Amino acid sequence: MKKKLQPALLPPPGRDAFRPREWAIIERCRTPRQVQEFLRALPYNWERQGETLRTYRQVVRHWSAHCLEGALTAATILEQHGYPPLLLDLESQDTLDHVLFLFRRRGRWGTVARSRDAGLHGRKPVFRTVRELVGSYVDPYVDGSGRITGYGVADLRTLVKGDWRLSEKNVWEVERALIRMPHRKLRTSSRRYQAVLRQFREFRERHPNAPVTFYANKHQWL
């Protein structure tokens, strides 16, 4: 039986494809940590004028990003510095997935991400497996309704055919493809989930607007 040939991966766009402001950010943000700092400083896109799914080009133009827009931005920037454009999709019981840029350095996995929640930003490349990395998000994911139930990894170069880097339009096909792609189920302790949920609710009663940062694995955050 013949092996199915994998489609050839096209190279990333060259400098000429980017506008001066876009390229200046790419030149300034050469490492995952620098991209994480850029995303963390970027205002969060609350989609008050309607839902969006913007590419890097539109993120720079509107100067805000939500989690998937942040992941696409990180993928576009770091692809220019030799990182494959990989996404990590975390499935939740409340159907509010979280999407992160996934990278590997010296055999260890890390992430870059934008989130409303302090504990759901990036991770240092210290994890031996993607499963271990996902485990670092289990406790910070717990809020009034969230709980990780599965995860999947996708390469944007083969996930969709559209221009996920520089399109002027919303790239809804990326979201649809992430939902459709295979995910691995993740079993977590219900006893631990209930304990973290109580801790989260107690913290929120005392500090309604403060970032939730009481987690023990903060030393792993990027």
C-alpha cells in the first residue's frame, strides 16, 4: 500500500508582504518571551462591536487581540524567526476553548498566549510533553464554569487554505477547523477540580477585580 503523500509546506511570506509597522514588530519581537510581552501589553479585544477573528495584520491595525487572535499573531511573528506555526487548542466543558501558540526549544514545549486570565498566558519551554504542558493549565482554567476536557495540536500551514497571517477579513475558517480537528480527551481529578473551584470563588468574593495568581506553578509562566 502506497503511503499518502503529505502536501508540500509553502514558505512563510517574505518581508515585502508586510507593512512597515508590522515588520518593525517582527524585528523587535524575536523570541517567544518578547512576543509574550508584546501580547500582554496589547489591550484585550472584548469584541464590544461584534465578534472578530483578526489576523496579525488586523491586530496591528486595531491594536487589540483576544486569545485566538493573539495565537495567530504569535504564529505570524515567530514563523519569521524559524518557529513552525503551531496552535494548541484547549477544550473546556463550557465550550469556551482557549487557543495558544505552541513552540519547542531544546526538546521542551512552551506556549505564547493572550488571555483575560493571568494564569492562561504563556508557559516557559520546560515541559517534556504537550500533555504535561496542558496539565499546567488545568488549575488556572477553573472559574465559574471552565474545566479542561481535551486538547489538540494543529499546524496552521495545513489546517486551513486561507490567509491566516495577513487577510483583511475575519478568518472564521481557522476557528471552524480547530473545532473539527481531533482532540485528545483529558481526565482530571473531580476532587481537585472542586477544591480549586471553591478556592477561586472565595478569592473572587474577596477580590472581585484582581487578577487570579495564587497558583503554585507561577514559576513556569512565561
